[in-house]
Amino acid sequence: MKYSVAIAAATFLCTSSLANAGVVMDMVTHDASGAETERSKIYAQSAKIRMEQGGDGADGTSMIFLGEEFLYVNHRDKSYIVMDEAMLDQVSAKMNEAMREMEAQLAGMPPEQRAMVEQMMKGQMKGMMGPQAEKAPAPRIEAMGNGEWNSQPCREYAVFEENAKIQQVCAAGLDDVEGSDEVIGAFRNMAAYITKMTEAMPMMAGDHPNPSDLMDQIDGFPVHTIDYENGAVVRETLLDSVVERELEDSMFAVPDGYRRQDPFGGR
């Protein structure tokens, strides 16, 4: 699902007031045969958001956004990683160190060998090669007309990567999706932080489009997404249920007893 999260985030970024209650959204994914392959949840409240994969059990993972940091929680091994300003500074320092080492090695090579090595490394290092690194173009989105979700109307959109259709999205009106205001506010903050991260780590920019690249192209809340590969359906994801309720603060915190991991593995 190369663009699934990005498109969901982008369409959540419509202007709306933030509600007081929290919201829990259940998403269900099926493969091309119709068999259920995954269930995931989105929790949002007070501009914070938590996204679950693999269910709420011990084998799942959680991505929690708190405004100025991401928490990636692995429930299988009871560990977590913090992505914040300090981590961005670490990444920048390590990138600069790696570039200095590479430039020193290249300086000692004959011109022909240096040119060959630089060409080989361009495809691997992308953003690390400098601010002129090529950014992946935003996907092209075309309106397709009207569809239906839970007996409510939704607007159909086709998403293209160059000339290949990679997704079809049905977006319901915000008034038809209970609690969407809360999720919109949380995703708005998260998209701004993703932009900040890609500026600090430019190698990320070439891999996936930023959600802000899509925010003006889809009107509504995505309730049904179909993914395509080589023209064939590979999966579809449906907003299965929405419940508004007050969420405990612990929902947006690392559970007691989990250990913090070094994202660089001690390197």
C-alpha cells in the first residue's frame, strides 16, 4: 500500500473544527479474493493520534503521534523508538559525517574511477547527494463520479502514478463520518511534522509523496480504498466502524515496562 497512508492523511487535512470527544476507527483490509488479511485501528483525541497494525494484541505495533514526536511501539518485544528533534539532529550529524568520509575517499581516486563511483552511489543515496536530489512527483488524481458507502454517498477518485492507476478512493462527506473532525485535526499536525522530518532528512522525500501534496485533490474522508498493481486489484481497505468516546491518556503513551531502543542500533 505505497500511497494508502499518504492519501488517507491528505484527505483528512480538510479545514474543520476540532471536536472534544475522542474517536476510534476500525479499518479492515481484504485481498483480491475477498479474504480478510488485516484489521487496524485509528485513535484520535486532542490533536494526538495512535495507529494500530496487527490488532491490539501482543503481536501488533503502534505508531503514536504526540505533536512534537512519534513513538513507534513494538508490542511483540515490548520496545519502542522515539522520533523527535533530538533524533533528527542525530540523523543530520550522521549524514554529515558519512558525506565527509565519502568525499575524503573519493578525493583520493583517479578521475575516471571517482566518476564511476559517484554515478553508482547516486541511486542509493538520493537526498544525501545534496539539495538538488530529485523528488518523486505527486500522484495524479482524477474524479470518477459518485459511489456509495454504508448507504451514504461518497465521491470516487482514481489515483495514478505516471500513467498507471494505483488506487481508487471513495471519500465520504465529513458530515457523514462521525468523529472525522478529531482525526482531521490530528492528521493536520502530523502532516506538518512529516514535512519537518523530510526537510531534516531529504533522503525521505524521494521515496513517498508528502501528504500535503494530496490534500487539495480529494474532497472528503476516505472510507473505501482499492489498491492496484499492474492493472489488477491486490487489496481493498474499508472503514468498518466509527465510535466516539473519551479516550484514556494511557492510549497515547508507551506501556509501563517497555524499553527504549536506539534507532541507530548503537552505530
